[in-house]
Amino acid sequence: MPDSPRNWLEEIAAAYKDATGAIPSGALVGQDIRPEGLFHVAPSIRMESRGVGSDERLRRKATEAALSSYIATKKQSPDAFSSPQVTFAIAGHPPSRSL
């Protein structure tokens, strides 16, 4: 777990870079992958980078929490999602108390 805002930002940046690596491969599998949709994989990528990606139960729970947080935040503050990077960061950071 990141222990400072700087480390959190560095983790998010590395995870986003990893996620964007899938964009060119989308055409190979018949998928139109765009930066705006990468938030769907943010929880999985973040868990993998923390070494807990193999626990499917935890992955489902983290994904559900993150996407619930995304939906709640989007309803309250739609302008918070001004860019794919911000959306990815919000969706990839579920509230810790929900896990």
C-alpha cells in the first residue's frame, strides 16, 4: 500500500501506463479499447501491482467497491471525471473500509 500521496500518485501512474498498453491490442481481439473505458480494469491492475491479484474473491470485492464508489462520486460530482486518468484513479481506489 502506498504510504504517502506521492507514492499513491506514482502507483496510479504506473497502473494507468500498464492499462494503456492494452489499447493497441484491442483491435487484435476485436475490441475497441479507449482510454475512457480503462477505469473498468483499474481495480484489477492495482491489485496485481500490489501482489494480491490471484485472490478472486478479493478481486471481485475490490472491483465492486471501486465501481460503486465511481457511481456514487459520478452522481454527486460529475465534473470530477474530467479525464480518463482521473476516472482511472478514482475507480482504482476503493474505500478501504469496504474491503
